[in-house]
Amino acid sequence: MLLAMKNRLVYAPLWILVVVVLAVGMFLPKLMDYDAAEYAGIAMHMEQQGDYTNIINRTYATGDAYDYLDKPHVLFWSTWPGFKLFGIGHAGYRLVSILMSLLAAFATARLGSLLYNKRVGQIAALMFISSQAILLANHDVRTDSLLTSFVVLAVWQLVLYVQQGKWWQLIWAGAFLAGGVGTKGMIAVMVAGCVLFFYLLARRDWGRLFHWHWLVLVASFFLFLSPVMFYYYQQFDLHPEKLVNGATGMSGIKFLLWTQSFERFAGDRTFVDNPEFSFFFHTILWALLPWSVLYYAATFKRLSGLWKSKGKSFFTLEQLSFAGTWMMFLVMSKSSFKLPHYLNVLFPFMTILTAAFLYQLLEAGKLKLLRSFQMVQWGIVIILGILMTVINGWAFPMGNLALIISTITFLGIAIVLAKLAINDEVDKIWVPSFVAIMVVNFILNAHFYPAINAYQGGSTMAAYIKENKMDTSSIYLYNETVRSFDFYLQNWRPMVTNRQIDSLQQQGKAVVLFTHDRGLDTLQQAFTVESIHRVPDFHITGLNGKFLNPSTRQQSHGYMHLVRVAGHR
């Protein structure tokens, strides 16, 4: 008991590193095109219009506003506290998602404690919050931070109910599931339902499956989901004449409870991307870093145990973090539409299995095997160190003295905390890896992402316009909407055609256009223009060797332009 208490207290200071890394990621990097900047722009429009009931987006091709039926309300509603506290900007947009991720880590710790013990829970929580994809999702904020948080919170309450039988725990579970569905559709219910089913199946708790208490869960779920359903009904179901997603008669409620998740799985409509079945299997290798090798090892051990016991071990071990998670993983792998961040929702359960695996090896006295994993993890640490040296010493050299001092200070504190946290062979495996990924993401958030942000034309040009206090009323878009420009200018400027430019000039109005290389070529066929400013533009979420190489970077990107129309050709 004393050792367990000591471990919990020793692990606590490691959370300082987590908070620092998340805070740096909250304030320093800009939002990246396309998704994060697009969602932030929708939330900004809600705030500026004072309308949090209708979800309005604008098209890429014309810049026109349209009724947006894709992501439900909760992500956009979640920005309200941050916008009120910090103003409209990336810090405000990220605030609640980051806080919810910390709450998800807390729920992971509690769930791990229920399934195994408190030490497993604490290690799993630190593994979850330090997974590369989770850290990335907390500055490139989409829907997945909130979805993951709501799902693990709901599963925690559901397992509490199974173990303790208190009906009010189902009220909390229903509220959290509603939050997940209100963020990204019924995938929240699918994941929670799948892992809970296998948890009950392994316990042979058949009676619990058919208990009337589940009606409390259903009632709570629909009660807390009702605001989203009501506003969707008002915006879409009451207006079947609207052209939405290329069709009329679209039901917002049907989309929320069915289409949003199930059409993506089936590949219906336009939802076809990465149909390759193995996509998520290799995605784990980087997304779950630095825990991916350990997770696959934990999976192999469970599978070998099932084989050796001829399936009997299924009913002697918890299956929420193994069978339930892998079943959902395989279902997602069969989907015709897959993106790396879709896996994030499973990470709390994956890290619980991983932490339990290490703890069980220690209990079984498998010291030789544990030391082998130490070597593997140190190999990952060395690879991460080499990558950071290459990226920040060659690709984007770290020349700022204050930043260098901050990095060295952070590294020193991290090493001290690591030494304090290491108590046994298990800690020797995961603590150095944890420290390494924290240092890596401190550098990424403080230096690398801000460095590549300079090559994101939309946000860079918006900063130029604001710094020079230009009159935005004379600025228009030409040829294409750029999400980061919208958000960082804090103004949805209209897009104009050649005919509209003629009309504005005839009225004696100044016309300043923001456009990319293709747009400028088209514009110059009809008008003479004067260049005001140009900035490099590269799709920074699609990094490649040509861009990272300083000697070829200039050939890897195009430009965004701010030009004044001087006259007609």
C-alpha cells in the first residue's frame, strides 16, 4: 500500500510537463488549414452573429454562406468560454478541448483503477495524454479531443455502474454519450457500447445486459442531446426546400443519429477515403508513439494467452481494453472512409491495456523481458532525439536565444522529474519515453509549428493586414476561400467575380484582392494589378522532404498575393 501511494505521489509532478506542453501548444502555434481553421471560422461566425443555434459555413468556390450539415453543435459551442476569456483567436478556440483532454486523462486513470489498480490507471493516464496523436489533436483541434473525452468519461461511469449498481451513474453516462454524439455523431455510442458489451461478456454478467436501469441511460442520453436535435430540426427538418449536401429534404436528426457515422463506414455519398484495410494498423505506429510497440506487445500476449488456454482466458481477464477495443478497431478498419485521428477515441483503452501489460510482467517477475522492453523504448527515445536534431538543427534551425534557454530548462526539469519518478523496472520502461515525447512536443509547439506557420499563406497574410491596419472593407477574396485567412482576419470577406470588380470600380471604390497564384494568373488576364504584398504558401499539414530541405524549400511552395486592381486590360 505504501509503495502504491509513493508511486502515485511520484507520478504527480510529471503532470507539470503535460500542462506546460499543452499550454505552449494552446498559445503559440497557429491553427492549420484546413479542418481546424474551418471549424474555428464557423465558431467565430457564431460568436460574431450571436447565433449559436444555426451552423453556417462558407463555400470554397464562391465564399457564399450555406447551411452546414456535417459536424454537430458541441465543438462550436465549446469555443464560447474560450472566446469570452481570450477573445476570438486560436487560444480561445483550443481552451475547452484541452481541458476536456485533461478530464479524459482523469477518466482514464479512474477506469484503469477500476479494471486493474490505481497504479495501472495513473500510468495509463500519462500514456494517453502523451500519445503523439493526442498531443497533436490539442493544437490542431478538430472534433476528436472532445469525442475521445466524452467517450472515456461515459465508459468510466458505465463501468462504475456495473460494479456498484448506482442508477445515477447512468445519468452521467447518458450526458457524456450525448456530448459525444453532439460532437461527432453515433460513433460515440458505437465505441462505448462495443467496449462495454465485451466487458460484460467476459464477466458473464448476462443479467446486467437486460436490467431496466438502462432506460435511465436512454432517457438521460436523449435529454442531454435534445438541444442539438432541436436546433438541427429547426435548421434542416423544418426546411426541406434547402439544398444541403447536394440534396433537398435533408433531415438534421437523421443525419445526427445515422448518416454522420454510418454513411462514413459504408462509404456512401462522398465518404470514400483510405479504403485500405491495413491503414489503421500502421497508423498506430506513429499515432500512439511512444507506446505503439508496447501496445502491440500487449496485444500479442493476450492473443497468445487465448491460444494457449483454448479461449478460456477470455473469461478470466477483463476484455474492455482488449476484445472490445480491437473489435471496434476492426470495424473501423472495414470502413471506406478512414483518417488517422479517427483512432484517437480508442487510445484511453489502448493505454490501459499497455499499462496493465507492463504491471503484470512485473508481478510475474519477468525482469529479463522488462529489460528487453527498456532497450526497445530507449531505441525509440534515440530515434526521436535524432529526428528533433535534424528538424530543429537543419530543416528549421532554432536561432532564438530565449527559446533555446527555455528548451534546455524544460529538458533539465524533465530529467529531474524522471529520476524522481523511476522506482522499479516498469518505470524504467515508460518514464524515459514519456519525458522524451514531452520534450519533443515542447519543441514542436514552441518552435517547429510556429516556424512552418510562416509558410501558411492565409494566416500570414491576415497578420500582415492587421499589423498594417489596412481597411478590410476594401479587401475581397478572389478565386478561392482560405480558412486560415478568414479566421485570423476575423472577418468573412466576400469573394468577387470579374463582373463585380468592374462594378465596384465603376462606383469609385478601391478593390484589394487576396488570392493565390492561380487566381492571380486568371485575374491578370482581365485586369492590371499592383502588388501590395505576397507571402509563401504551403499546405503545412502535408509536409514532404522537398519542403523540409532548406535548399529546395523555395521550389516546394507557391504564394498568396494581396494586390490592388489598377484598371481593366
